Amino acid sequence: MSSKGVDTWRFINTGPCSAAYNMALDEAIANAVRKGDVPPTLRLYEWDVPSISIGCFQKISDIHIDYCIQKHIPIVRRPTGGRAVLHNHELTYSFSAKTTNGLFSEGLLDSYKKISHAFSLAFTKIGLLPQLNLMRKTQHSKSPICFQSTSYGEITINNKKIIGSAQKRWSDGLLQQGSLPGIIDKYEMMKVFILDSDNIGKDSFAGLKEILPGLTHDELKNTIRISFEETFDIHFISSTPSQGESAIAEELEVQKYLSPRWNFQRPEVDRQKRFSVQ
């Protein structure tokens, strides 16, 4: 707590990292938050090269593996659920918090809605008119792509999805990850996901830079930070991962997120732990 009685959370801006390290660091931060070693943490980051992330329980057959190998596109399986994302020209976020009490203790949909309100405020601040989907019935397509399905708590602009998120919950904490594309390369998506132009969904999603060409990453990051502070009545402290988090992230990167067994074999579904609204 600060001297004024306002909760203090962490804000981490790591910039571009590899696909495997991005996932490893998100998990390491979530573990530290769950243990109570650090406060709730919002991390913003990018990808050092175009990369694919697939949902924790997604089939690897949804991805054209040979094409990705040929084009040196890393594939990593996320700890969160949902569907595949081609990460390129985007800003990605992760948010970790405890769920044993407080703001995020009321379940998956409630916490998802609260986080979505913060992003909705951010989009409003940069001049957009976001629509927040609070219908429990999700609008799913059969596509393997995250951005062709709109679920509870997700945000659209003129009926185009502009942010895709998924959440993993433990008994004592949550990790939510999300993608905010700037520019969407639909031609590359067709190659990566083995789709044709008829089912790529010309009008179902859009990149923020396509809507606001002058928007910079720095402007977007700062607006997201301010919007979280206003939404949750908290104060962010700019930080970096702790030594412990960095060490655990390096272990997870090698042992898990660079492992073909993790990335290419779908985990056993534990319905008690499978949470996603992506």
C-alpha cells in the first residue's frame, strides 16, 4: 500500500523477447504473484520475430508446421487456452493477480470483464468507440484463429475484433494474456493456418494501426497503464522482473517452452483447470 492508502501494482515493459521466453516469463511472474512475493503485475511486451502461439489445449495440426519451419517462425504453446495467434506488428500483454480475495476472487467471467473494462477505457482514450461483449453465448467459428471468434468480455470496433485474450486460473491466482495487433498480415495467416481467402474472415478483425495509422506503441502502452490505474483505483510502479522471476523464467524456457513435447503434444485436458474465454 502507498502512503495514501492506494494499492500499488507492478508495471513491467520488457520490449521484444523470444516466443519461448515470453511465455516462460509470464508464467514465472504469475507464480510469484500467486505466492504473494510480488503485487498484481501488468506486463507489456513484443516478439523479437514473427511467432505463433497456440492455446494450451489446441491441436498442433491447426498449424502448417512445415511452412513455419521453412520461414523460421517459432511455434510456442501458451499456458492459457484459446486459439492460435500470429504475433507480428503488435503489442501483447499479460496480467497476473491473486484470486483468493479481493478484486479477482469472483470467478473467471467477473475478472475477465473487469480487465476488459480497463482496455475498453484505453481504446476510448485513444479516440475509438469500443463495444464490450457481455453476452454469455460466445460467437465461435471453426477457424483455428483467435481473432475469428468473439467471446464474453471481448472488445470490437465496428464489429471487428481488435483484441484477443485468454485466461488461466489456479485456486490462488490468474494469468491473462492478450494480443493487440497493430497490422494484420492476412496473407501470412492464410499460409500459417492453411486457410484460403474465403475463410480468412475479411471483415471480422482489424489491427489498431489500420484504424489509427498515427498510433505509436509508446502512446498505446501509456494509455493502457493509465486506464488500468483509473479502472482499478491503483498506482503502478515501473519495475523489472525480479532475480527470482528471471531465474525461473530461464528454467521454464528451456525445460518447457522450448520443448517439442510441450509445444507439439496437446496436454491432457483437466476440466477443473481448463479456463479460457478466448
